[in-house]
Amino acid sequence: MTRKIVVALDGMGGDHAPETVVEGANIARERYPDATFVLYGSPSKLEPLVARQRWLKDCCRVVEAADVVTNDDRPTAALRKRRTSSMGMAIGSVAEREADCVVSAGNTGALLATAGVLLGTLAGVKRAALASFVPTVKGESVMLDLGANIQCDANNLVEFAVMGSVFARSVLGLEQPTVGLLNVGAEEGKGSETLRDAAATLRLDGVPLRFHGFVEGSDIGAGVVDVVVTDGFTGNVALKTIEGTAKLYTGFVREAFKTSTLAKIGYVLASGAWNKLRQRADPRRYNGGVFLGLDGVCVKSHGGTDALGFAYAIGLAVDMVKFSLNDKVVDELRRLRLALGEPSRQADGTAGGA
Amino acid sequence: MTRKIVVALDGMGGDHAPETVVEGANIARERYPDATFVLYGSPSKLEPLVARQRWLKDCCRVVEAADVVTNDDRPTAALRKRRTSSMGMAIGSVAEREADCVVSAGNTGALLATAGVLLGTLAGVKRAALASFVPTVKGESVMLDLGANIQCDANNLVEFAVMGSVFARSVLGLEQPTVGLLNVGAEEGKGSETLRDAAATLRLDGVPLRFHGFVEGSDIGAGVVDVVVTDGFTGNVALKTIEGTAKLYTGFVREAFKTSTLAKIGYVLASGAWNKLRQRADPRRYNGGVFLGLDGVCVKSHGGTDALGFAYAIGLAVDMVKFSLNDKVVDELRRLRLALGEPSRQADGTAGGA
């Protein structure tokens, strides 16, 4: 018998909570029969919703949380109510090992701060990073950091590279994902000293990943590498630029087809093609930011997502648990320290060698 | 009688030079009857091409340049041959005030280095910046720096904001373009200290531009501001990410319409719409990076552009000359120093106030 996976859900986080959360969990449950759910939030709101869900109702417990973290709450405000809010209690249950993972569609800054405090970083990790998917001509790639660390040094970037590589093995099912550092050009001498130092380290023998070298902004969509590593400032700008440009071009196409009657007929005839296009470029498929490097699996769903998008985010969390992602991250970081000739103290809490 | 504008052209720069350069100049000449051209490069290659161009042949002089800057030349190598290369001699003619502006489709790094040395920066400008257009739902915006300065301090960003604002007035024909600083969020406290310092300065009374505040990556395509200001690293990544994403989505659309016979028929019926779309998203319309802050108008055309794209780049240079862009930049920077209570020494070379 497979072990049940316990998923803690922030029942009140997100623009369309709690409906989206409950319906999303129901969809996820159908896909992952070995998952059970604990919903944190207002029982009077959550319980009637749960009772209506075919797959969910027999494998879901509601736990009362008196407070809600709003979108306007600053991280410090969210932290203060971490013991009473639906977000804080859901994360806390992972910290206490009552649940295997937590998913929230709430305020990103609040989630990052609360998860950082309650879960702490994994052994050997200095900074947790926010990772997500980006669409490419080949399917999708992983990109990190997307905003958790505005400034990063070379060591941070190297750690992100290792964590991103393990994450890509888990969620993209790749044995040896390629990893690139985002820069202003592919040539070795390009960019800041930080980037050149990080690249030099990633090229060392024994570093546990397949380093491609530098990549440029245009290489992201071209799928040149499976994992794009960058600091949180650049990653955040790049991710939002992708979103903005996708929206712009989708709008261009939509408008173009309104320009004449022939075009409108063409549009109708091609509606099957449109649906395929929409499926392929569906932002819900890329829903789910993951905080890599925390001592507990924590997935952030887009605030404005629908139930299907939320179900994808849950699926992501469950896949990470099944893959034992965090154990593998700790192992790979230990291999990294070995390759760098550093004592593994940071990785296992004890002096290496001994 | 309007004064003739003399355009110096690097006849040998670009993937399809010299044909594209000569044909582009011919197209530009038709649009700008007050322009005359000086083509630098190999006379045996250029002269027969010029002779075939209807509009160009009577207003174009060819000057021999023995050397060519290749795409593989490092900036230092390009600098060494600045007195004999087509790129260097074309820029030199602007430095000597024999020409009003220079356009090259050659190696960007080489062009920036050579123009920097031969033209120098304008009075009051510490760092020149590379600016260009980005497509938006509203038309187009200006973005800078796109890679000339990998690291920038707050003062650099403030100068870029002033220069970008003047440039947008010139080329977008806006009286009061809005200016935004690219950041990871729109809220005041977001981002690095450098960005917060720059924003604080831009909010001061008397600073000669309309400051909108921080903008995010998704705001670029949404056209939230007319001028997006950022450091050269982030700007380069953002611009290339836009290009990559545009390519990705165009590919998605193209493939979607190949999926069924109905879709193919729809595609044909909608061909008028496609052409409109292509026109609207035509990268040639956004062709031309401009080095703002140099003491001379210098425009970089994409290396792979065609004649029409090159003509756009020439048009951009001519418009900047007609607008007296550089005089206005100097004036606005003087106003900036006044607003900041700094002596105007840097702006006019003499101590302010006397």
C-alpha cells in the first residue's frame, strides 16, 4: 500500500478563495488518489463547499483558522498572525510534520516570509529561491530565482543552479537537465563578476549538474536550457516580461481577426486550432511557484487562478513529495561542497571527515 | 530652404551589407528629401550599387575605408582600426562635424566603444545609454539602458530617465512622456537601494520629466509608461526576453493553424488579418538602437535587418537631428542639476552662478 500524502491547504488565500481552493483540491484528488487534504480556514465557509465535492468529501479535514492574510498585508503583518491565520497554520503543519506539503494562493511576500520563518532552510542551503515554469518552443523550462532574493552573490547562484537542476529532474522528468546562467550574452567574458565567478564554479569537475554556460533573454523561450538561473531581481523582471509579452501578442492576434468578415470566418473555421493554441499557452499549466531550499515543500499558486490552475499547483507539490525532492537537494548540495573542497559541515550540521 | 542633413553610413556593417545599407539609404532618401549620404567602405563594391538606386545616386558620396569591423571583432580590435574602418570613419565624420549623424548595422559592442571614444559624452552626461523601442498595446515605448552599462548607480538611472524622456518627445512625438523605473513591484519600498534612491530623486520638484514611479516587467507590454528606465543588464535581458517570447508565440500561432484542414482554410481566409498582425508586430518598425548621451547622433541598426529596417534606422537618426535632440538633452540635464541644487559645472563646463 502506498503511503498517503497529506496536503495542507491555505483555504482562504487567493482572489477566488475559498471556492477555487476547494474545487481545485477536488480535481487534484481525482488525479492523486493517494492524497488527503487538510483545509485551514473558516469551517462555516469551507465545510459546505467540501460537502459538495464528489472526490474530496471523504478525504478532507477542515481545521479552523481565525485569521486571514490579505493581499495588502505586509510580510511582517502576516508573520505576526502566523499562529492563527489559514496560511500560517497550513505552513505550520508542514513544519510540525503533520502534513507533507502546503499549497497557498495567498500573498507571495507573506508566504515567503512565513514559510522562511516556520520551515527554515534545508541543511546546506543559505537562501531559499522561488522557482517556476516558463513556456518554451520545446515545452517548458524551470527558472529561478523569481524574486525571493533581490541581490545574490556567486554562491547563491551556484546553490540555485543545484536546486533548480534537482527540481527539473523531479517535475520535468529529465535525467540530466541542462542549466544556464542568464546573462547579456553567451560569451564567457560577459556580464558582472558575480556571474563570471558563478560560471567558473559551475564548470568545476564534480559539480553535480550539467552546466551549459551563459544564456540570453531570447534563449529562455527558445528552450536552450532546461533550467535558467538568475538573481531574484532579474528573474522577476524576466518572468513578468514574458507574461506581458504573451498577453500583448495574444491581443495582437485577437484584434487581427476582428479586422474583416473574411478574417472572422477564418477565425471560426480555425477554432480547433485556437483551442490547441490556448491549451499549449495556457498559463494555468505554468501555475505554481515553488520555494526551493526550505525544509518543507511549499508551493505558491497564482492568486488569480481558477480551480484547474490550483489543482496543477497541488499536483506540483505532491510530485515533489513523491520525488523526495528535498532529500535529493541536500544530497546534491553535499556533493557540491565535496566538489568545491569545502567541509560538509554546512550540509549535514556536523564536521565533515571526522 | 531647409538645411541639408548629412547622414554618414557604415557601408560595410551588418549581415547583408553593403546591399542592405545602400538600398536602405535609397528608401530613406525618398522619405527624407533633405538628407544627403556619405557611404564609407569599399568603392568598388558600393559605387555600382549606388548607381542603381533611383533616389540615392545624386545625393550620395562614397568615401573609401580600407578596413571592416567584423561581428567577431572585440571592441578593442575595432578601436584599433577606428581611423581606417568603415564604422570608425563614419563615426569620425560626425565627431569632425562633417556629418550630422551616423548609422551602422555593425557589431554593437564595437560601435559603442568606437562612438564612445570618438564622440565622447555630451556636456553633463556621465554615461551614454543604449535606447530602443518596445512594442506595447498602445503602440510603442522607449526602453533604456539596453546593455551599455551593466552596473548603474542611482545617478546614472536619473540621467537615463532625463535622456529617455527627451528621446520619447522626439521620436514618439509626445509632449510629456511618462517615465517609469523597472522594478520587481510597483510599491515604493520595492527593489534595491539604488532604485529607491533614483526614484526619490525623480520625485523631487523641478526634475524635468513626468515620473510615474516603479513599473514591473508586465507593465512594459501593457504600455503603462512611455519610457522604461533600467540598468543595462536588466534592460538587455528584458529586451531579449520580449524578442524570445514574441518569437515563441508567433510560432505557437503558426503551428496551431497547421493542425487541421479547416484550420488551414481559416488561415487562408484570414490572410489579410495576418498581414495586419505582421505589420503591427514587425520587428523592423522597432529597428534602431540609439546611443543617448554621446556628443553626436549615432544609431545602431540590427545586424540582420533588411533594407526597409535599415531605412527606419536612418529615419530615426534624421528625426533626432531635426529635433536637435542633443541640445535638448543638455538643456534638460542643466535643469536637473538646478533641481538637485548641484552646480551646473558638469553641464556647461564652467562653474554655475559665477
